Amino acid sequence: MTHFVLVAGAWLGAWAWDEVVPGLREAGHDVHALTLSGLAEKRDLPAGQRTHVQDIVGHVERHDLRDAVLVGHSYSGIPVGQAAERIGDRLRRVVFVDSNVPLDGKAFVSGIGGDQVRRELDANDGTWPPLPPDDYAGQELTDEQIQRIVTEGTPHPGASLTEPAVLKRPLDELPATYVKCLLDGAEPMPVVAEALKSERWELVEMDTGHWPMFSRPGELARILVESAAAD
């Protein structure tokens, strides 16, 4: 039995995985949907990048999870990638779902669009507000799904976006699957494309938008199960 630890991206909590969890459990696996500090029901907790890494590592260790598959969506690929390195032989695989990935010494805001995010942090007391509804257009989401994301999403803690990642070895040494959602761009970002040259990484494509846990939950669950079985 594989232990899946699911971590959603910016603004979202464990609730974002509600429609993915049943498919994983029906396949006979243990599932832990995790809310990071500063978000959803943990919105009042102070949080930075290191806090989010420790949220994941601490959960794995506290529950004594082994044969673990860490799943990071969007922003959370950055702390999930660092946590995957730190849990050592407890890790079976890491799955990045249309996500950012950590680069040693670089923060989320170091990438494309980082200047705009910094301006939004400055204008919102150090938090990153959820996107407006129109920004979810063209991502294969229903109006009801968009409404849920917008209304249940919480401002994202800015320190998690500005603190740099810390890696002790190249990311491409980890056993990994990268799930590229094609409606959010046909090609992986350059750092991911480089990592995919490693024999330890595989690419899986989904013909859907950036939030497949809402748009294609059953298909995403199947991909996660298949990724866990990969050599």
C-alpha cells in the first residue's frame, strides 16, 4: 500500500483534493490531503517556505509514513520537492502536478511573473490574494468549480513565496513524475525540461487546465496510482 501525501497550490487547502481522494482509496492506497500553514483552516498560523517544507516532512514523520508518494500542485511543488529530498528512504516517488519546482537559492518570486507577485504582496499586507474569477477561464472548470476556488481560497502567505528553496543535491536525482496540464501551456518550463532528461523522471500529459483535481479528478487519481507503480 502506497501512502499518498497531497499538497495543493497557492490559496488552496486539503479540501482541493476532495474528488481525487476516493479514487486513490478505491485503488487500495492510504491518502493524506495536507493543508499548509497559513492557508484554509490553518490560515492564522504564520508561515514561510521553510514552514511549508516542515509541514510536509513533519506529517510524514509523525505518521511514520513509508513508501510515500509526495504530490505537489502548482506553488507547492517547491516545498514538496524539498521535502522529498529530506524524507530519505521514506520516499517512493514525488509527483509534480503542473507545478513549480525548487531551485537551490531561488524563491517562487524568482521566476516569471515574480515582479507582479511582489507588487501584489506589497499592496496586500504581505499576502497574495486569490485570483479573480476571470483568470480561471479556459482551464476546463465549471462556473461552480471556479466559484468554490474563489470563495474557499485564502490569501497566500507572502514569506513562502519570497524565501529561497534549499536543496542539497540535484533535483533530477529524485524519482519523479511531472504532470503537464496542456491547457496551461504545451511545454514544461525550462528547469523541468532539463530535469526530464534524467532517467529518473517521467513526463505525463493531461489535456486539461491547471487545476486537474477539479477538472479531471478521476483521471488524475489514475495517473497518481500509475506513477506510484513506476520503476
